[in-house]
Amino acid sequence: MGSGGSTGSAGGPTDETVSSTSTIRSAHTAARGIIIVMKVAIMTAIRIWIR
């Protein structure tokens, strides 16, 4: 394998440059929330415009 990283619980290589995935997960959750808010705003604007 030779990746230089350690192995995870399932035996796959892990990325040692990421100390915690919780920060990444919360950033993804926040981004997903922003995307949902934007979609709702766009759909609402389209519904108003169609009237």
C-alpha cells in the first residue's frame, strides 16, 4: 500500500491530515442548509412571478 497513513477500523488507509471529521461534517451540514434555503427562496420567487 505504501500510503504512509495508518489504517482505519475496516483496514482501509486513513488521512492523517484530517484530525477530526466533525468540523468537516458540520461545515457540510451548514452548506446543505444554505442550499436548501436558497432553493426555497428561488421556488417562492418563481411562484410569485408566475402569478
